[in-house]
Amino acid sequence: MVGSETYIDAFKAHLTDNRQASGNTVSSYIRDITQFLNFCEKEDIADIAGDDIRRYLSWLGDKGRAPATTARAVASLKAFFGHFMNNAVIAANPAEGIATSGFSRELPQILTGAEIARLLEQPNASSLKGLRDKAMLETLYATGIRVSELIALDVTDVNLATNLITCRSSRERTIPVYRDAVSTLGEYIHSTRPQMLASDNESALFVNKDGGRMTRQGFWKIVKSYTEKAKITKAITPQTLRHSFAAHLLENGADIKVLQEMLGHTNVASTQIYARVVKKQLKDEYFRSHPKSIRNSR
């Protein structure tokens, strides 16, 4: 296995020596690629797939990155993987086929209430792993926190008595948790987590099979597995639960400024995209359900 830094160094040499790219261009490419590889947490680029890139783009969008920034990131990744494919290091370019335009027009993918219910029903809560998985899914949908924030939670960030979770990211905030999620979390913390820990000194709330802190990649695999079991055909990522949380709260009358605070957005414009999602759903439902609309479409 070759380390990710070796790939970066090789691509940087290609840009400088073969393509004679400017210093600014090289810096831009390397910054994009380094951030992606740090996010992806894979040392060997042969293990990277299109799903990893789509997760990364979803993460960029969730962080409020501009469409132009996202498009540039895709272009950088296409060039990076294309170089190693042309040199027979990898068999295919995982960024191929991913669009570099139109990000500003795309609305977040969300799940319906019925799809969320099906997803949350999939883990077998009678097993250690199943209860942990259910607790993670419930917590993500209950709070709308980012996946990076979910796996960064420590057990001390949960207050079961007050039904609150404290998220200690760049914008620390305290978020309420609905009763079912609190119940699942409590059972996990008291009965399951102690049996999964590798060390009593581990502070992580959610741990992997080796007893250490869960990773983004590990949780992505969990979501993908239960999505398939629930027979949900939408192309979703762990961020989809955050998007669904936001859209469902707005749909049921939540104040957008309160939602902005819960999501940790610095700018309300980032939160307003969910209002667009709700409006689109209402419009679609109108034309699907109104008697005159149905009759006119026949």
C-alpha cells in the first residue's frame, strides 16, 4: 500500500515538471486533493470509489461551500485520478461521470417520513452492533448534526436526564433529542457501549468493532447497508439524514432562525435551501393530488 502523501507528491511533480503549471494552479490542485484524501481516510487510492467522492461533495455542500468551489474540487479530482489511471496505477477514474456544473441548482436529497421510519427499523437492536447502529441513526436524525460532529461526540456530551446533546464543533450548541432517540441512546450507553470499549479511558460516544472512535468511512458503510436493507432506492449519504431533519422541521412549522442555530449555520442563506425543498415538495404534491391538475394531465 502506498501512502496518500506519496500520491500527492507524485501528482505535484507531474503538474510542475510535465504540465509546467503555475504555482497558484499547483497549490489549488494540491489543496483540493489533500482535503479530499484527509476526508476519505484511505491510504491507497485504488480503494477510492465514486461513492467516496459523492460523500465528499455532499460534505462540501453541507459546509456551505460555493458551487464554484465544489466544481473546482471535482475538476481537481478528475485530473488527479486521471493521471494515475493513465499511468496504470489504478484501473478507472472514480471521478469520471461526476458533473462539474449545476451544483447551485441542485436541492438536497431528503427522505420521506416513511423512508426514515423504514431506515430506523433496520438495525437489530438485540445485538451490540445493531443497538449501536440504531443509536447512531436515531441521534443523527434527532439532532441534524453533521456526520463529523456525530463521530466526534464524547459520552459526556449526552445528558439523558434533560434530553440534550452538546455539539462541540466550531460553533458549540446544545440540541434537544426526541424521546425514542434518548431511550435508544440510554440503552446503548449503559448496556452496549461498555461491552464494546477497548479501553475504559475511551471518551468516544460511538465506537467501532475494535473499541475505538467510529470513523466517517465506517459510518458511511453502516448507512449504505441499512439503506439497501430498507429498499430505499434514493442515492443517499449520511448527510441525507441531516437534510431530512431540516426539511421535516420546516415542513412542520419550525422557525428558520431556530433551525439555523440547531444546524450550526453561520449564514441563514445556508438554511434557506431547506425552505426551497419544502416548497418544491408542496408544489409537487399539489400537481399530483389536486383534482383539476390530475384531470388535466390525462
